[in-house]
Amino acid sequence: MVISNQNVKEKARELTARVVGVASVDRWKEAPEEVQPELVLPGAKSVIVFGVPIPRGMVETIPGHLWSREHGHLMGGKVDEISTELAYWLEDEGFKSCPIGGLSIPKVTYYTFSKALGEVPYKDFEFYKPGGIALNMAGVAAGIGTLGKSGNLLVPKYGPNIIIPWC
């Protein structure tokens, strides 16, 4: 079975993603070894990156309770759901997929917070093991935006006000 990039983009939009891009894992050939997509999913051929914009009205509540609650729960849940449904669809079509949510915490950050709180759970877990991927860089590789001076992904029409996971 062959699925085109266009098929993937149509499915992601059907699931309510507003921007979608697909990048060959070859785009990471010059990247450091520890951020190669194949470390997340051995045998990966492509990385699908999509975005869900944060509604303008929500952005205008910064700083505030509404922003922190809705950004983290509502928008994070939305991209996680799209990512998971897209992965199910790909697997139904015969392709392995590994959804990564848009608000996931990097292992190193989790380790640092845990140490600061005095306890590191899962002592045998190798927190510095390679296998992460920078979502902003994936967005650039997939052609959905450019990097701003701040390092944020800037997407035409939405600017930095977008949450991106990958699949």
C-alpha cells in the first residue's frame, strides 16, 4: 500500500489540523545522532508534522488562568488526539507510527525537575538516552514554518501561536 503526502495531509486536515507537512527522515542526516527520527521509531521513512493554532482570543488572555488552563489542557489534548488518530489511521493502512504529543516534556527536563524535588523516579531509566526530536525543527523540515530569533516555529497566518506534535 502506498500513501501519498497529499493523502496524509488530507487525513490530518480531516482530523482538524490547520497546517500539515511531511518530511523525509533524510532531512535529519546532518542533525546530531541523538535527534534522528529513527531513534524514536526504527525504520521510520517520514515525519509528519501538523499544527493546531491557539485561538486569538485565548492568546489575548495572557497572562491569566484561562491561558494556562486552556493552553495546557484543551489545546494539548486536541493535538494529542489528532496525533493518535492519525497514527491509528496510518497503522490501519499498514504503516508503523509513533505519535508524539505537542506538549510532551523532554526527558532531560523531567529528570532535572525530579532531581530538584529530591527524588528521581525510575532510577534504572536512562534519562539521557538519545531519542528526542525538536518539534520546531521538525516543523521547518516539513515546510510548515520558519524559525524565529526566539527559536519558536513561526507559521504563516498563525505566527508562533500554534501547537505542533508529530507522527
